[in-house]
Amino acid sequence: MDKQAQEKFFRILKDTYETTVNKENISINEVIDHLKNELTPLYPKYPKCH
């Protein structure tokens, strides 16, 4: 992963954390879905895990 992709990856994690940490009743599935939606465009060339 190049430096720019690495920075974007960690920014997405940080933003996700900051937007969900204070929410009540948020499920882990919602967090995972959000991360998938954000990260998939970054790594379109990699095969899916499932």
C-alpha cells in the first residue's frame, strides 16, 4: 500500500470511529457496511474475501 492509500485508509477508520462512537444503538454490522462502502473504491483490484 502506498503512502497516499495508507493515509486515506487510516482517515476512513478515524472518520468512521468519530461518527459512530457517540451513536447509541449502532450495530457492528452498520459499522462494517460503512467501512466496506468506503474502502471498496480504494481497493477495487483485490478479489473479494467471500
